[in-house]
Amino acid sequence: MLFIYTAKSKTGEIVESTLEAKDRFSLARDLRSRGFIPLSIREKDKDFVDKFSGVSGMFSKVSASEQIIFTKNLSGMIKAGLSLYRALSVLKKQTKNEKFNKILTSISADINSGETFSSALSKFPDVFSGLFVSMARAGEESGNLAGALSDIGMNLEKSNSLTKKIKGALIYPGVIMSAMVVIGVLMFAFVVPTLASTFKELGVKLPMATQILVFLGNFFSKNLLLTFAIIFFMAFVLYSTFRAKFMAKYIDFVILKLPIINNLTRELNTARTARTMSSLLLSGVSITRAVEITEDVVQNIYYKKVLEEAKTAIEKGAPFSQVFEANPNLYPIMMSEMIQVGEETGKLSDMLLQIALFYEEEVENKTKNLSTIIEPMLMIFIGAGVGFFAISMISPLYSILGSIN
């Protein structure tokens, strides 16, 4: 049988070629005897299927929940006495995510060739963050990798939970607004032209607002598919614009000025900063490196700048709390005060953990009430839209009735 294989040489070079063998196992043994580490072996006649699955794997990603399960299971297996290589082999067989399977295969191969776990993880920055890699490295150096993985899992779980709650609170208004747009377009397409033809037959002089609605109604009715295509295109353009790097500064500024959202953003970034810093310091990471990693964790560009200033201040010998104290508009006063106490008592990581727990609870409570706060605002917005539509279409009818009298 003819097989296509991918293997790693002793120098770390990835080799892909074709060989004939009795079966996969004999080919794998042959490659190992020649000093290669087999990464993948597939039959030649199944190449098209594998290529298709490889293309689909390019678009897959490793979710936060998969990372959480991975860290918890790996921690548990190492605690149970399994070697890191064997534990990774077990997890590789369990995962159904093709991309994650390939990543675990590569990590296993690196460990088998003598590399450290953290070094193998660092090759996949799109999956394993700087926080993940640094905590894993600290766990290796301290001889407590299982404990470090357990902490990483807890950190990821808490961060993922907060993100899910915020997204969940914003889904409701998003669905309502989307439904309103679709219903509005359909009303314009099927209701307005009927009323417009009636007004035309009666020769009624239409006010400007009604003329605009009639124009839109005629356009939508004649170009319904084009209308929805334009709406989807505009939504895509807006999404791409908001995701663009050059817009980050402006979007983050607006978020920090919006009522309700600004306090939620402030508390969320405070919780993330405190938890990340606490986890890294407890793992044994230096404070400057911890600040550097935390800078990558926070999303808002203005919070990144504060942490960059904090790193510079620490390197110059200034207290860590000083920068937070100078930015009360971003970080609450409690943050700087607690950090100052932590520096004075030598329990900075404990104080940061207390800050994280406090503000995580605050974010959870606010996200529970977010839908309740947004709902009346949506009702007012929808009511204003319906009212404008009704007045614009009914006012010509009153003109007709007035002329009859």
C-alpha cells in the first residue's frame, strides 16, 4: 500500500513524502528507526478526502471551552501519575476538533524530542495565550505543572464565564433590532405601495415625511432581494470597520463614554487585570512580565496604555499602585488602594485576587440586570419608529376627510 506521511526529523525539520509499506504501523516503525517522529500517515487513495478535511480544518478554531476541558483533564491526569506525553496522547484521541488534534500531535512530538511543554505551547499563540504559556512555564520550573494547569483552567473558566454573560445580555437587543429591520422592510415593501396608490388615485398632496416613506416603499417592493443584500452588505462593512485596528482607539473611547456600558467596561477590565496579575504572581512570574502579559489580556486600548505605563514605572523603581492611582477614570480608587496595601504587606497577589472576586461579582450582577435596563430603551425606540410611520401614513387620510367635510 502507498502512504503519504508527515514526519519530524531530529533537527526539527518537517518532512512530507510518499512511501510504500504493508500498513501504517510498519511505516511508523520504519520512520522511527531512521530517526523520524511520525506526525501523520494516510493512504494515497484517501488523499482527496484528507485534503478536503484539511481545508475545513483551516476554518475551525479551538474554543475557550475546549481549552478549559483540556487544561483540567491534563492537570487531573498528571496528578494521577501519568506522564505528560501519555496524557497528551490520551487527550489527542479524545478531541474531535481536527485543528486541536494537530496541535496536540505537534506538542506531543516536541515533548518526545526533548522540548519543554511551555516551549511547545508557545508555537501556537493563536490558541495558547501568553498567560497560558507563562503560567505553564512557571509550573514546570517549580515542579508543580499540574497545579499550574489547574489554575490556568480556573482562570480561563472565570474569564469565559464573564464574557458569555455579557454577550448573553446583548443578544436580546440584537435579536429585537434585527427583527425590527426585517419587519420594517417587509412593511415598506407590501403595505406602503398599497396606501401610496390610494393617495395617488385621490390626488392627495403628501407631506415630505410621507413622500420619503412612499419612495422607500416603492424601492423596496421593486428591489426586495437587492434591499436585503444591501442591508447584509452594510452590516458586514460595519462589522469589518469595527474590527479594524485603526478604529480601536475611537470605538474604545466611545465605549468608555456610553452610559451603563462605561461602568460595566471599567469593572470588567479591572476584574481581568486583577485576576490575571494575581494568577501570574502566584505562579512565580516576575511582576514586570506579569504586567506585560496582562496588557495583552485586556482588550481596551486605554487600559493597555495604563499597563504599559505601569511596567515602565516598575522598571524605574516606582510603586505599582502609583499608575493606577493616577488613572481613576479607568481603574476605581479601590484598585490603587488595595494594591498599595498589598505592596506594603507583601501580599500583592492576595489583594489582587480579592479585587478580582469583588469586581467579577459586580459584573455578574450588572449583566443580570442589563436586559432589564435595555428593554425600556428598546421599547421607546421602537415606539418612536412606529409612531413616525403611523403619523406619516395617517396624516394624508385626515387631509382627505377634511376636504370631504
